[in-house]
Amino acid sequence: MHACILLRKAQAAHRDDPARMLDLARTAAHGPWRLPPHARAEALQQEAQALVLT
């Protein structure tokens, strides 16, 4: 549940703050929890988009 909330916050920070988006997406993707494959792929995609924006 925590990872999903972090992922949604990363999506909300999309254009406003790429550094925050990157931090949130990395935390969601690599946190101490196990994500379902779809959610993990989405978190990794957000991380990649944040890297492009920074």
C-alpha cells in the first residue's frame, strides 16, 4: 500500500519537480516491500521518466 501511494505522488509531481518524482519513484520501486509485476513496472517507468526530465 505504501508503494502505491508513493507511486501516485510521483505521478503527481511529474512536471513540477522531477527530482522529487525521481526520489518517490525510486522509493516505491526499491522499498522493503514486494510489488506486483504491474505496479513494479509502473514504478520503474516513472523512475525512467524522472531521469529523462532531470
